[in-house]
Amino acid sequence: MSPTSTTDTAPAAAKPVVEMTGITIEFPGVKALDDVALTLRPGEVHALMGENGAGKSTLIKALTGVYTIDSGTITVSGAEQRFDGPADAQAAGVSTVYQEVNLCANLSVAENVMLGHEVRLGPFVNWPATRRAARAHLARFGLDIDPVSMLASHSIAIQQLVAIARAMVVDAKVLILDEPTSSLDKAEVAQLFDVVRQLRADGVAILFVSHFLEQVYDISDRMTILRNGRLVGEYLTSDLPRLELVSKMVGRASEDLADIEAVARRAAAPSEGAREPVLQALALGKDGSVEPFDLDLFEGEIVGVAGLLGSGRTEVARLLYGADRPDQGTITVRGKHVKGASPLGSLQRGVALASEDRKKEGIIGDLTVRENIALAMQAERGAWRRVPAKELDATVAKYIDALGIHPANPDALIKNLSGGNQQKVLLARWLATAPKLLLLDEPTRGIDVGAKAEIQRLVAQLASEGMSVVFISSELEEVLRLSHRVVVMRDRHKVGEIHNGPDVTTTTVLETIAASGSAS
Amino acid sequence: MTGTITGADGRTRFQTTVARVTGHQLFWPVVALVVLLLACGIVSPGFLDVTVRDGHLFGQPVDILRQSATPLLLAIGMCLVIATGGIDLSVGAVMAISLAVSLTYIAESGTGSNLSTALTGLFLGLVVALAIGVFNGFLVTVLGIQPFIATLILMIAGRGIAMLVTKGQITTVTSPPFKSIGSGFVLGIPTPVIIAGGVFVLVALLVRRTALGMLLESIGINREASRLAGVKSRNITWFVYILCGLLAGLAGIVYGAPTMAADSNNIGLMKELDAIMVVVLGGTKLDGGKFSLAGTIVGALILTTLERAVVIFHLPTQVTPLFKALVLIVVCVAGSERLRGKLKIRRTSRPVVAAEVAA
């Protein structure tokens, strides 16, 4: 039953510090984990791999005591544990740094690092000593920052390292890093990895979760792969070629995967000769958000928006949709001038926006998949004219099937679905309004290879059926693969528009960003 | 392996049936209500009897139903407001204002025995309540004031306004048609029961037959996501405050009609807290989102039965609040998901160990 790990490297001979076996967790309507095992050894970086919905987050939450396991055993340092909450897990030596930095931005660095472990003087906190201790902890990771400074005044990368310093204050034997690099640039990733290697040398067992395959191969010694809540196997990183890893994660042969990408590319063949733009923006802008820009969007066309984080990509989409009110310029939708842009008005004009922030601006957690899909459709008709049950059921069934939403249960609460499936439900919400123009802001963020290809193919297909699509993504390759035209943003300016062709590469786009930088 | 799975299945099937019943949000409130009624029935034999006298229903259960009308009317509106993530503290004061307006009109018209005068008085009282709802909703949705503060304004000022209307007097009138709103019978059933029942059915249809209920919940759970999905959260939230105000006015008139005295200092005093308690007893959480209208009926019945039980048990009426608090604690603790989670761990941990030993 237990999967093969072919050869053991010399340092791996150490006794496992964490052993999880037979882990099963059920949510109402969803079996999130089914008989999963995970072994962590000291002095090793262990990558946890799997698609969205594979059960990675759930497994981590079981190990950190956030979720209670329905069956199975967790052994830490040889003693069987039953975690009743995160505090129990921490006491057992398991520390976690989550995807979103879980710190208090409005407290000082020292307070964040030492929170709960302040140096005491009777009932009082000995602040000078606490700050000295914080400085010492930070120095361990090569961080020379003022412990009194406000955490928010530092970059996300520094905050991430502060979070690690905080996690290691308790001398953790196990450190879990859940997508620590998702908002870091290359140099910052390198800095983070230096710290990780140092911890590995110190004998800490590190569980590393990331969607970036390169980073996984760069840092990990061993990996455990999950698929659909089940264990695929444990492998030595050096023994597992990338393509094989991907096919194990996706559960298809690797040739199939290449095929999907080819389909996506073929379907995205440009359809020139569109007449009237679906949407035309003239000198559209908003103070402190985006400088005025012009943009024409045509039927059957995918327009990519490229630019660095904070370049105004998201703001462009929000202005076009009316999520934010523009304070200058005009929007014309199919020849009709738009007054007072608002989300509802946009939906009624056939414009939909899938926001980048799934949690805050997308899902209604406590409602069902059915209700989440129905929401925009229903809002369009107003509160009094309910979408007939038959029509709604048909729509919901159609999209669950077409988008492969898992579990295929319209009555499951959306908060119990994995990130990728939540994203599919949200896409269904917008598609159910039959939009003429679909604005997609980072639709593939935090989604891995398989689901990504599915969404890309869907986008290409929608465009070939005549929909106009705006595709925003921080992954240039993805933007170039899908788009007919690419809008380049820099520092809240639209700095260029590139017609995509065989000679356009990521370098071309990067050059546009850089060139405009020196020009202005 | 297979053996333990079958075992687990058999256990689960039984447990799911039990869990579905005990896990229902109304399970513990209903248990509390039944226990209270039975206790009263034991202490005072005949408590649960209902008789027909002159074609009207009489008996303690009928009285409980009659007295539940006021808290139910308040709680229906409060429940919807709470679903949007808000709260309306002004309902008690609104009761006083509406009654003051109605009775003052009837007193000044001097023709209290006319049906039309009584109806006009009722109408005016409701219009004022509606206007107050509009005002509360305006503060909350247009000006963006926190609901707690926005409605605190009229909770404090409302009784002063009612005093202004009655010129500081306790206005009393003689108007049989108006009185019958609170103490009459329709088809043998007390009028307040008919009114509250009718309002409940209407609001339930309004909320569940249209999409209003789902949109209310979506606003309460994630306002920004709802806005981006095109939900007119301002209009819907505003509407709910108006409805809540209107129902509070109706509650004031139903409550005050039998005595026909507009005692602005005491009508509806602390009733806003009763209404919130009824909503909570009915299984609706104060942080908004999912709500249960049916729960408000159970909640209102518990509240009234409690007040009656204090009399039946020959306890000094001053201790009524203590009893309310006790029942609230019991129901909330019993319904606590966290506690249930803890108990579940304890229950399931044993069989798992046993299965391992067997294997």
C-alpha cells in the first residue's frame, strides 16, 4: 500500500520527526482527505505537491491542529498526538508560516516576533529585553532591521522572513511554509531560500508548499504528491523528472497535458475584422488609481494585460466594470454611452468581472454552490423576480458539468471547496449572466498546471464563440499564449499595446515595460 | 480494513439521523419550549387546557400565543436586519411613538367609537413608524453610520418624541374598535395572533418566494462580493430597516391597544433586547448571513412562556430577567457548534482505537 521511495540519501537516515498515517478528514458533502500519509525527517525540505483540491491545505491544517482528523494517527517526535487546536501543535514543535502573512501589520517588528513570548518582569513586559531578543532572532536570519519599526513599513518579503523568525522563536522542530513565495520577486525568493537552507542545516524538518515547480526542484529533497484527497506517493526529488511529477499531480499521461496546451493555442487563433468595439474606453481614468487610457475591445478577441504587481492592471479592470467610479473619461458599450458605471449596470450591459481576490470579493462562503452561481444572474433581475428553480437547476447543472466543478454537488457550501473549484464556481457565476465581455483578473492565480490549462482552454473557447475577453495575469507566458493583443501597464500608466504574433516573446513585453521606463 | 469500514458505516447512519435532528438549529430551542410548557403543566394542572367560551378560544396556551404577538412582530423585522449584518435598537421606542401618534389622533378627533377614526389612527401610527424606518435606513445605508449607533439615536430620542406627541401626558382614549386590535377575536382566535401570524406568513412568502432572502444572506456574509455581483445592497438593506420600523410600529399598537393608554415612558421598554433575544433563540447568528424566520416563532413562544412560567411557579416577577438569561444560556450552550465539535471528538475517538485493536 505504501508508495515507493527508491533510494535513501545519507542524511535521510535520521528518524522521522513527523509521521502521519491513515489521515482521513470529511467535510459535509466532501471527503477532503482519504487515507493519506506524510513523513517528515529532520534536516530535510519536503515538498507537498498536488493540484488545487488535492488536499494539501487540508493536510497542513490537520498537522497544525486547525482541523480535527476523523481517523488516522499523527506522531510527532515519537509521541502520538491529538491536536485540539493550533496551540497544541505549536507546543509539540510544529510551527507554520501561512500563505497570507499572518502578522499584525500595525504592531512593531519586535512585538510581532515575540508576541506571546515576551520577556517578562513580574506581570509586566520587559520591553528592552524583548526587543533585544527579537533583534537576536532576526539576526539569525540575516535580518538587520529595527525591531521598533512598524511591520507595515517593510516589504512583503521582509514580512515573510519576520513571520519565519516568529515561527522559529519557539525552537520549532517542524516548520511549515505554505506558499511562502507567491508574492516575492526573484531576489527575495533567493533570500528566503538561504534562510530555509540554513534551517535545514540546523536540523529542522521543513514542509514546503508551492505552485512554482522550479522552486520546488531548487529547494526540496523529497516530495509527497496528493491527488483528489488521496496519496499518490512519496519520491526523492532527484529521482522524479518534472514531466512525470506533473502527470502524477494531474493524473494524466504527460502527452495529454501537452495536447491540452496545443488545443488552447489552436483555439486562440486570431479572428481579425471585428467591426464595432464591444467596449470602448476613452481617456478613462481615476485619480490615485489609473492615469487616463484608451482601450477598444472587440468581439471574439482576447486582450491580455501585462505589467508588474501594482502597475494598475487590476484598476483597469475595476474601472471598465464600474467596481470603482472613474472620475474622468467615457465608456461606450456597443455604441451606447455609459453614465454612472456600476457593477449592476455593467452586468446588464453584458460586462462581467471576475475579481482577483476570490475570498474577499468573490465567494459568499456560507452559501451553497448553487446560490453562489445564481447570485449575479439573480442580482440582474432584482430581488423580486426570482430565477425559476427549473431554469436555475439547469444552469447550475450545466456549468458544474462543463467546468468540471468538484464535488459535483450544488448543495455543498462553497467554503468547503478547494481554491480551484471555488474559482470555477465564480466563473460559472459570471458565465451564467451570458456576458459579451468578460474581464478576468488573475483567473489562474494559486491554481496549478492542470486546472490552469483547463481555464486557459475555456477562455480560448469562449473567445472563439464570440466573447470578448480581457485576461490579466502576472504570468507573461500565459498572457502571450492566449492573447491576440497585449496591453502593457507600468506605474499606473498604459504604456503600450502589442499585437501578438510569432515574433512576440516575453522579452518583447519586458522591453516595452523597461523602455517606457527610461522614456518617461 | 473492510470490517472497520462497514462498522463505521452502520454507526454513521445512526449517528447521521441523530445528528440531523439534534444538529438542526431549532432542535434545542424547541426542546427548551417543550420542557417549559411541560413544567408549567406539571406545576399547574390544566395549564395546557384550551376551552371554547362564547365562541372564543380561552386558556393559558391561547394567552401565550396572544402575548407572543408583540415580540414576534419585532423579531421578524429584527431578524431580517440582523441577516444583513445590522441591528435595530430603536424598535422599543418606535412602539411608543406609534402608539402615541395613534392615540393622540383618536383623542383629538373626539370620535373614538367610529371605526374610521380608529383605522385612521392605526394608519397614522404605521406611517410614522415607516418614516422612522426610512430614517434609520438612510443613516445606515446612505451615510454609512454603523447600525448600532444609527439606531441608538432613536432608541434614546424616541421616547422624548413620544412624550412631545402626548405633551408629556399619558394619553388615554375610549375607542372600542381600536381596542379590539389588541383584545378582540377573529373567528374565535385573538386578533393579535391573527395579525402576527398573517405578518409572518406574508414576510416569509416575501423573503423565500422572491430572491430577497438569498440576497439578504449574501449581503450579510460578504457585502463587497455581493456588490460586485450586482446586488443592490443599499436598496435591499434600506428596505429591511423600513420593514423593521413598520413592524415595530404595528407591535406598539397591538401591545398598547387593550389599555388604550399611551404611556410613553413604559411602552416597549427594553423590548428591543427581547427582540434580539428572540432572534438569537431562533438560531440566527448576530454576525449576519443565514437567518431563520421560523426560529423567531419558537423564540417568541419561549420568551412568553418564560414570563408566564414565573407566575405559574409563584416566583417574584422581579426575577423574570434572571430566568430569561438562564434559558438563553442553556439554549446557546446546547446549540454551540464548538461544544458539539468537542463532544464529537470524544465520541469518535473511542471507536477508532477499538478498531485498531481489532485489526
